[in-house]
Amino acid sequence: MISQFWVDYLVSVLTEGAIFGIAALGLNVIWGWAGDFDLAFYGYVALGAYMTIVLTVGQPIPPSQYIIGLQLPYPVAIVGAIAASSLLGLVIGLIALRNLRGIYFSIVALGAVYVLYVITSQYVPLFNGYNGVFGLFNPLGAELNISFTDYPYYFLFFCLIVIALVFLFMARVSESRFGLVLRSLREDERAAAAFGRNIYALKLKAYVLGAAVGGLAGSLLAAYLTAFNPSAWAPLEVVILYSAVLVGGKGNIRGVLLGVFVIFILVQESTRFLPDVPGQPNVVPSLRLITIGLVLVLFLYFRPQGLIPEGRRRYHMPGPQAEPSASGDAKLQAASGSLVQAPGVEAMAASAVGPSAGAATITATSARATPAQSAVAPDSLPDILVVDGLTKRFGGLTAVDNCSFRVPEGQVTGLIGPNGAGKSTAIDLISGFKLPDGGTVTFSGANITALPPHRIARRGLIRTFQTPREWPGLTVLENVLLAKFEPDQETLFRGLIGPGLGHRSIAERDLARAREILAEFGLTTLANERAGNLSGGQKRLVEFARIRMAQPKLVILDEPMGGVNPVLGERMAEAIAGFVRAGTTVVVVEHNLPFIERVANQVVVMAQGAVIASGPFEVLRSNQTVIDAYLGNEVGV
Amino acid sequence: MHEIFVTLGFGIVSAAILSLSAVAFTLEYAVTNVANLAHGEILTVGAYAAYVVQRSTGNILLSALAAAGAGGLLALGMQVLVIDRFVRSRAGSLLTFVATVGIAFILENILVIIFGAANVAYTIPQSAPMQIGPFLWTSTELQIILSALAITAALYVIITFTKFGKALRAVFQNRELARVTGINSQFVAAATWFLAGLVAGYAGFVLAESVGTFTPYFGFSFFLITLTATVAGGLGKPFSTMAGAVIVGLALVFAAAYISSSYNLAFAFAILTVVVLVRPRGLFTKPGRSMFE
């Protein structure tokens, strides 16, 4: 026979657990998926609780003071609470997410919640200052004819239904393209922008969604506590919520719920039964909080991925090697094995031995044919990209100095120059990652100067980076899948209702295309591997596969051979030819001159921020200015 | 006119305290690239250490030394036992930052267990305010201003002229590069945190002197103002930070005097918001123009 005390206790623990579980699921959207460490989060829970109470109770009786007091039904108050928290999240997000990342974002979020705390406790007419608001007793209890003694069971049941609904909602988001895109921001923002994602808008969406769920948790909390005041939410309380999300496994909704169970139920409740120290009422609650702090720090150090880490989402891959085995090494070997068998590799390996040897090739009079040479003279082709007078200064240094060149459509243009010539800065300026001090960039006939990176990417100009910027925590297949910006498929709404055909969370058509491309690049066996585990060369292949998937009008490859075994050169050259066949114009920045000679129809040479020569490679080979720029006067004779 | 000088005099005292706290925070950041959210608790521990000594001996100088010593040891312990391990395990600065949130939480609650959550105060006899130039200052306020100037001068000498200061700056510029050129960056970081802890612990003592009463939570609320000053000046740059602290300190005192003192934190946050939106790298830098620059 279980005593009534234990039943009541169990009901209250489960109710609290469900409420904090909902809050933790909201925090997970912001921290687990979008990757923003939001110290303001508890403010949304608190605002939800305050709003629920002031919407459901009547006009204040002096000396109490608070706003609203409309005696609205509880369900309406819940909606109001969610709306208020979302709105506050929108305002704080608009400020803090604009150009702040990492600790700067956290600092501003912390400041925001602290100000909220100060205002609610000091400005009495808002929520009655330190005394807080109260009077929300058993909402809907009278209307539904629920007795006072039965009410806790009904309320627990209600909380469990709500958390189940929130969980299903989050499960849907987690598997959707929207969920994947959010994670790609967390994994590498620059790459996400380079493939057309509006980072600010997406982060804001995630932030408001999280805040809304926080508000929902707050409105349940208000009904459970019947009152709310500043001492119910010292801003550091959010640490408890953070510990829960972290211990369970951020990014994984099942993990988050487990974390809530561990922190809120195991740690909180087990310490509740410690004997009280006479005359020292603070000891036990403080010990409980110290335990939670210790759990947080120890987990951060020993197991930052949590008890149930965010799993890889595995997708079915056709073919005999479809199901990835446990032995990752064997797969990696198999993949590189297939590279060695690529045709023409030996010939390539003989010539491609790094930039120094490449520089020597310039002065030599080798008459090697350039296989990619087009029959059409470049002058007669329309220009897809026109760079005119582009200039960028960093303090006293002019990194790009009145730089002008043209890229004819349907060709491969090499952009070469010694280190420090301003090539990478020029790419940053063209692709919108840096703002120019002067000059214009015209792409496909439109002026794209100083547009943000995602807008430029959406117009069909995609760039890569000197170091491969894969999304390391996502799988190879997902890296390729997300390379294509699909505005209709990536919305939260789409994520909830599914892609349209069938019931899968990701459109089958996109998956099929990604699989096809992976097969083309010999990456099929690695499809379900995390991209971060790949070797440098394999990451480059993934990068190329992404370009294939994106099918841009123009791609700018920034040193694709950097840090890559020359043996891969043949495959890269073939891939570039493949881009051109598929209608993509290519600009390739590279120090490996034999590679440039092999793939490029014409070459633009930069030195000290400006273009010093351009034209077919063999013409430049004998150009004294180019030789001087590369080798200096004394050597380049 | 008289009223402005009274406010200004008080503002100078506030700015002096704030600049000590801010320079300590920025030094911690400079050598580890970690924003230490438990920085406020170093001040709190300093204040309580001085409280214990002041209660038993009544000596102000000993109290001040106890505050500095306790702060130094606490900061050193944090760095060696926690922060350095996180930095070496390449946990990433955000993860380490979260860990400092946990440390702050632990320290606050340890203080609650030892001292309780109620307000405590020193018993330091106050002299009548003295007229110095246009300002009116008590002896305690004079002690705060002069000691802040002395500490600033000492830090300036250490950072600018000593070999240790050179190593400190090298570690701030590039920890890896400093390491491969033979600088023991681990030692530099630990020594810098100890130094910062001394300053922060003392800042806690003078803050408590100036405010009058304190609780285990008082360092954390002052931390937000410290953050504002540091970000305004430029994270990781000791002397820009101090300049930022003077600006923010004076601005807050004038806002309190002419608008309301209840919303000091709100004013600090307003300044912080404007700064991070306009000059995220500090008031004394050029504004960044693109998010990726």
C-alpha cells in the first residue's frame, strides 16, 4: 500500500519533469540545433509564466499592481504567453543574432535576461515587483468539474499530453530539411552562407521557435505554481536547464528528455531527502545546486556529447556496400583504393608535384598540349562575371588594388599569382564575404557588388574555401544534399508536413540525386560517415560533389589542390571538366601551375592586388612580368 | 555646478572599481581566450575573505591583502584545475565558457552554505568627506582611487616592460605560435590568472566597501557591468578595457544620478547593446562591415 504522500510526491515530480522537459526541448532548438548558447532562455519561460497569470486573473487589488488582468480562459492565456515569449525572443534575437556569435552572443543574451529580471523586480506596475503575481488556481478545474483533490492528476495528464505533442513536433523538425539546415549553421556558418542560406533569418527562426516553446513551458509552470515572482527565476537558474540538455545529449531530443530525467528527477529529488542541518536552511538546497554545477562541468569535460549523443541519420544507399559496417577504416581504405585505380593517374603524378616544381615549368619550354583547350576563342564568348576596379584596404595595406578581369561563360579560367597577391581577398569580395572599398562586380548581367553571400549564392555563384569547409557533424550524404538550396523544401512548415510526395522527411528526388553524385565521386561507401572523419583529400571530393549537386552558373574554387595528394589531381581535373559539361563556368585559384595549365582555357595573373596579365597559359609562359612576379628579377631569367 | 562635481567625484570612484574588475577579466580572456563567467565570483570571494579578516583583526590593510590573496588563489585554481584542462583538450572556447557558468553556480552556492544568503557589511570607520579640488571624497574613496591608480601603473609596467609581459602579449596574439617559440604558455596563463585574481579579489573588497553591504550574489550582478566595460573597451586589451571602464563607470553614475539608480543594470545593458551592434570589437577599433570580416 503506497501512502498518499508518495502518490502526491510522484505526481508533483512528474509534473515538474514534464514542464522542464518542454522547456529543455525548446532550448535544444536554439543550443542543440542552431548552436547558439542562449543564456536568456529562462527569461522566455518566466515571461510565459507571468503572462499566463496576468491574462487569467482579474484586475489588481491595491496595493498589488500589474498589467492586463482580463480574466481570460486558460487556453487563451497559453496562446498569449507563447505570443509574448516569441515576440520577446524576436526582439532579443534581432539584436543579438545580427552579427554576434559565440561568447558575444551569450554575453548579450545574458545581459538581456538580466535587464528583464531587473525590470520585472523593480518596476512594480508591470508584474507587481518582488511580490510577483498570483491567483491562478486550478485553471479550468471548475469549468470541467474537476474536484480539488483530483486536479493534480488531471493536470499531470495535461502536461504529459503537451510534452508528447511538443516531442512529436520536435521529432518531425529534427528529421526535416529545416532541421538539417539549422545543424549546418551550427557546423559551419560560412559554408552555409556560401550555399545560399540566410544565416540571420534562419537563426532568428530557430530562436523564436525555442522562445515560443519556452513560453509554453512557462504557462504550464504558472498553473503548477499558481504564482510567479522574481525569486522563482534567478537568472543563473538556467544553468539547471543547461545541465539537463548537456547531460542528456544536445541535439538529440530523446537525450534531452533523458537529461531532464537525470538532472531534475535524479539529482534534484535524491538530494531533497538529505537531512536538514539545524539552523542552516540554505545547506541542502545549495548542496543540490552545487551537485548540478559539478555534473555540468564534469560532463562538459568528460562527455560533452552527452549520454545519448546526437546520432547520425542513416540513409539507405543502394548497391552491395550500401549498409555501412562498423569498420570505418576499412571503408576509408576501400575509397582511396578506388582512387588509385583512376585512369591517367600515373601521368598526372609525374607532372603534378607541387607549386615549386610548377613555377619551374613556366620557364621551361615544354610543349605539352592543354587538353581542356576549347576550340572557341574566349573573346567571342559572353562574360558571365565582370570584375571592375575592385579595391579593398585593410588599414594601410591595399590587399586588392583596382582589380579588373572578365570570366567568359562556359570556360575554365585560372586565377594565379604569388602568395599575398590578393586572390583570396578578391574571391571574398566577389562572393560577398567581404565588402569592397570600391569597384563593381557584375554577374550574369546584374550588379552583385556588396550583396550578402547567400543572395549571391542564390543567383548561382558559389565559392569554395582554401580549407575544405564541410559540415563535420553531418554525414557525407547530408553535406551533398544540403548543397542545393531548396527554398520550398527548407521551411519549418514543410518540415512539419513533409516534402509532399510520400511520407519521408527529405524529398526522395533530392536523395536520389545526391546518391547519384556520391557514386560518381566514388563516395558511396562513405555516404553515412560523418564528413568530419574524412581525410583531407576525401573532403575535397565531398566539396566537389557539393558543387555538382548545387549546379551553379559559376563556381570559384579556392585552391582545390591545397593539401591534396597530387594523385587526386586527375580526378579533380575530370570533375572540373564535368562541371563545364553540366553548364557551370569555373574559376580556379591554384598554385599548382601544371594543374592550371591542364584545366584552364585562360589565365588571369594577379600580383600585389592587381591583375598584371591575362590570356592563354602558353602566352603568359613567356611574359616577363609574370615570371618576375612569380620568381623575382634575379631568378626568372 | 556643485552637484555635477559630487556626481563626477562618485563616478571616478565607480570607474576606478570597475576598471580593476574589467582589467582582471580582460587579462583572463587574453591568455586563454575564455570569457570567464565566474569572474564575478572572484570578486565575491575577495569581499568575503576581507570580511573574515576584518571581523577578526579589524585591520583594513590585512583585509585588503586577504581579498587579493583569496582572489589570486581562486583564479589560479580555476585556471589550473579547470580552464587549462579544457583549453588543452581543445574543447572550444564556447564549451569552456559554459563550464565557467557551472563554476560560478558552484561558487555562489558554496558561499551561501558558509555565509548564508543574507547581507553582510564591514565595520570600517568613515572619515568626514574631504575637499580635494572640486571633489568631496571620504578616506575610503580616496583609498580606492589611489590604489586603483597604483595597480594600473604596476600592471602597465608589468605588461609593457617585463619579459613576462612580453610573453603575455605573445600568448594573446597566438597561443600556438608562442608555444613553438619556446614560451611556456601554460605557465604564462596560470601566472596571468593569478595576477588577474589578485586584482579582482581586491576589486571585490573595494566594491563591497563602496556599496556597503553584500551577499554571495553581488559579484555576479557587478559582472554584467564589468562585461559591458570590457566589451566597450575591447576584450583582451588591458588598457583599452580600462578606458572602456572609465567611460561606462562615469556614464552609469550620471544615469543613476539624473535618471534612476534602480535600473543601473538596464543602462549597462543598453550601452552594451549599442556597443556590440556598432563596434563589436570595442569602441577603439574600426567598425566591422560584414558579418564575416
